[in-house]
Amino acid sequence: MLDVILALTPAILISLLVYGLSSFLIMVICVLSAVLTEIVFSKIFFNEITSIKNLSAIVTGILLAFILAPYTPIYGAAMAIIFGKLIFGGIGKNRLNPAVVGREFMTVFFPLVMTSPAIWSGNSLNISELKIFSFINNNDFTNYLDKMLLNPTGALGEASVLALIVGGIYLLIKNRISWHIPVALFSTVFIVSLFIKEIEISMGGLMLTGIFMATDMPTSPTYSFGKFYYGMMMGLTMAIFWKLGIQFETLSYSIIVLNIFSKMINKVFRPVVFGYRLNLIKKVFEVLKISVLILLFGVLWAFLHRFELIPYIVFIYIFVISIKLITSKKIK
């Protein structure tokens, strides 16, 4: 978790440089809300507060802030911690990415605020562009590099693609993530973008998703082939959402859909036990079956969104997961 925080530091600094006090307040409140919720909830339900030492609450708070608009009112990250992680039993046991859960909860309970154009475009930016590469040699390529360095048009964490890539390289060097999910995701999105004109995506958002969100260990597959497949199917799910007219929630929805199928993917792609032979036909059939299920579920999710039924899914989720916790043996 400390390495993830260090990897996020370049993007944090860019966000503070661009948005100033707004960015600082959102990140501080998200982190404090996450940490305090972790302490209080763990003490009340599990009679322990040692989990705060693993720094995962801080990471959740930062990532939640990163996927919020620059001028989002400060409501905190309590729901991300409670319903994204602790209600499953704590770090490593969550089935969904906590930061994405927190964002969707905020969208459901504060729909007017979260969809308001005012939170995406403030009155002014401390800095809107950097002329570093183009200052040396002004051409299309150097202008593109400057856009990669700074392009504040999306959420807090999306302002600098290069800062996110630097963080990703650090995590790869430290062996905290593998290349399989990001490469599969980015490659799939690039390929489908050649055929789907409806695609509107922030490169910063895609990098944040592929490097920091999709690679979350508890919610992604364990094995290499499973990870590559996971990233590829996330890209295809994004394509479905784009084709069916979903724009702003594409990245979040894709993460949720693939999180739901993560354990099933792990089971399908687990290595063959020594001494047993691989049944290739059976394996291909299993892969095709789960692929169809994921894509159909993506279509179903898109229609739930279109008919504004996602809030009801969230309410059912709260009810079911709360009952499951109450009836479990985890509460002390």
C-alpha cells in the first residue's frame, strides 16, 4: 500500500498544481473519511483497529478523490470503506473495488450534484497547460507530449497521463502489479476504437483505470492468463457501454462488471495440477461460456442504466450485504 501511495504521488502533485485548494480539500477529506470510517467500523463490528496500519484506507481515499470531478462538494469516503471493503471482512476480502463503490454510492445518493456540469469546470485553473516539449521544438508530436504531461479536462487524477505512467512503471519495477491487465486493456480499447466511432474517453481516466484500479489484487484474477483475459474483457465491456450510449460511467461500470466475474475467471484460468492433462476442448468451452456471460451482463447493466434502475441495484446490494454481515460470524 505504501508503494501504491508513492506511485500515486506524481499524479497527486500535478492535481494540486492544477486545481490548488479544491484538489487538496477533496483528497484530504476523502482520506480522513476513509481512515476514520475504517477505525470506527472496525472497532464497533470487529473489535479491532489494527487494520488501519495497512494503509489501504489511505489508498482508497486517494483513488476515490482521483475519480471525482475537480469541484465535487466534500461528502467523504465512508461508503467506499464500509460497503466496498469492511462489510466483506476487511482488506483482501472485498469483491468490488472500494473506490468505485464509493463513487457509485455518491452518484446514487447525490445524483444532481454528481452529474452537474459545474463540478467539472470551475471558474479558473491555477495552470491549464505546460509548454515543455513544444517549447524545445513546436510540432504535432511535441504538442501531443505536452497534452500527455498536462491535460486537465476530467477527474482529479486524470490531469497527467505521464504522471500515471511513471507511477505504473514504479509499481512494475517493485513487482506490485503485473503488465498483463493494463496491456490487455489498453490494447483492446485501441482496437475497438478503430471500429466504434462513439468512443469518448479520457486517456488519463483509462490509465488510472488500467494501472491502479483494474490491478487491485483482491478484485482481480491471480494467474497471468486470467489477468490478460480480465483486461481484455474489461475493454470489450467498455466497448459495449460506449456502443449503447453510456459515456460518463463507462470506466466505473466496466470495473464493477469484471469485479463480479473475477473469481469465476480465476477458476477458469487456474493452472493444471501437476500430474493431470489439460482438456483443451473443455477449457475453450469454459472460456467461451464465461465470455458470453460477461458480455450479456454488460448489456444488461447498460439497460439498467438506461432505465435508471442502478439506484435500486445499489439499495438491494446494501440490504443483501448487510444481512450477510449480520448473520456471519465476523462480528465480535
